[in-house]
Amino acid sequence: MSDFYDILKIEFLSTLSLRITAVISNADTVLVFNLYCNRIKCIRRKLDELKNISCLDQKNSTVKKFLVTYKHLLDIYTPMANVVNFLEGSHFLTLSHYSISIIYNISLVPFLQETILFEYDTIKTILAKEISTCTDKELRVLLFDAVKYITVRPPRHTIWRIIPMDIGLSKTFIEISINYLIVIISFFV
């Protein structure tokens, strides 16, 4: 009889470890956004050094490098970030695992997206300050082009091209969950 309980314990632990691994496998979405956020911070820091550069050629070069890097970042991360698919493999998931994966994605990804948008706003502020202090016509045109480009192509992402991924997503999810929880509790009381 003790062998049977040992087998059940092993079965329970292996099932538990597989479920935990499945939940952790959803970390790739968060990892992509974390990497994206860190890259945006990096180019913001490089652009922030623009105020310390006195040579106009270096400033032009820095702004051009910024534009190329920003474009490549969006080209690389936008397709990956827009593939936040909550239903992938859902027919193999239990309800609890599916719920945990949705909560995991809805709670962490919007916070990282808000950090990315904060860095984006900081970049726009840095460029605006540089435009206001710039006296060289060529650099001024380049800075205006940079502002136009990042305004036209912001790092905003959506789920299924419908739901914007921002902090409002987490807030709405929490509000809806609380409302449904109240309804469910009212049926049992």
C-alpha cells in the first residue's frame, strides 16, 4: 500500500512540476518586452548624451544612429510583441493553467509597455530640447525629422490589433474580475 502512495506522490509532484513549467513558459512574452524596454532605455541614454557633445558632426552622427537604431528596434520587436497570443495551445490547458497564464500576461506586459512608453516620451522631450537649443540648420532639420518619425511610429502594441496593451488593460481586467467575483459570491450567499 505504501508503494501506491509513493507512486501517487511522484505522480502529483511530476504533474505539479509540469504545470509550473507550463506557466513559466509564458515568460517569453514578458522576456521580449523586458528586452525591448531595456533596448529603448539604452538608446534613450545614448540620445541623452547629445547635450554633452559640442561638435556638430558628432551630434548629426548621434541623431542618425539613433534613428537607425530606433527603426531597427521597432522592426525587430513589433512583430514579436504583437504575437501575444493567449489562446496558443489552449485546448491542452486546464482552466486553472489558462487562467494563471492570462493573469501573468495581463499583469506584467502592460507594466513593461508603460515603461517603454515613458522612455518614448523622454526621447521626445530630449529631441524637443535639442531642437529649441539648436542653431545649426542641418542638425535642426535632422532633429525635426527624428521627431516626426518617432511620432508617426510610436512603440505602441495591441493584442489582436484591437486591445491596447497599456496599464488600462490590467485595470480593466481587475475591475471585470472583481465584478464577476461579486456576482459569483452573491449566488452562494
